[in-house]
Amino acid sequence: MGTRRIMKMGSKSLCQPSEWVDQAELAEVGSIVLELRETMLAEKGVGIAAPQIGYNKRIMIFGFEHSERYPNQAPVPYTVLINPILSVISEEWEEGWEGCLSVPGLRGLVPRYKTIAYRGLDLQGNLVSGVAEGFHARMIQHENDHLEGILFPQRIRDLRFFGFEDTLYVEQGGWL
Ligand code: NI
């Protein structure tokens, strides 16, 4: 298996909607998920979507116990979501700092819905569903954007709040 190279902003494959995974493809998706997981762990990410390793299918994984990149966030259980569908539970939204393995070294303040419901399939084809709040909900919305060909800088409302991690970290006195 091993890790895969992460596509960076500028790559066309990050700007196009991904295809749905059909039932017959589920068996081969297992190896993609293993590669996603190893790549995410090697890069210390908290989530990753298949288009980020050049595979334009609707697959995301996320979850962490403790993250160096987001040290103040509560753990999120490791989850594989294939063909995810998100729905908004309330119109309430909040801004939060976000980064992306495909946009290395940069972060931006991105508005996201506070609470969402999600459903999708696991590797066995079972239905996975749940409700997520706060950073957990943010991660799922971020990864789902990858499946639509959207990167977080496109969501930033005020580009004054888009910058280099090291500078932001110092000026804010650590990650919020
Ligand atoms: Ni990302």
C-alpha cells in the first residue's frame, strides 16, 4: 500500500466533482481507503478525500485522537464515508480556522454550518449515519467540498483572514 502523493491546489483534479461509487466498485475501494489512511496519518491530517490522491470518487475518511495541527479540538472517531450525503440541521453557522493538506502552509477563516446530519456507506456497503457538531461538522463539510471540487479558500469571505500558518499562529498566540 503505502502513502500517495497529495495533489495540491492548482491541480485540475481538485476542481471537479467526483463520481459516485457503485456497488461493484466497493471491493476495490478498500485499497484506496488504506492508502488514504496511511497518507493522512503520514501528513498528520485529520481528514482526507479521494480526489486529493488523484482518485475522483466520492470517498472521504476523517478522525483523530489528538492532532498536532488542531491541538485544541476534541477527538473525532475514525470514519470512512463512501457516497456521503449531508443535510443541514439548522441554518446556524460559525467561522473557524481551517487548513488542508492540498493547500500546505496556509489557513483561512471559513464559515460552516454548526450542525449537520450525514449518511453514506462503509466499506462493507452498510449505511453509516450520524449528526456532527462544531469541528466534527466542519471536517465533514470540508471533505465533502473536496468531492464537489471546492477547496476551502473558495469559501473564505474576507481574504484578510487567509494567511500562512506560522504567521497566523504567532499573531493569534496559538491556535484558537
Ligand atoms: Ni482538504
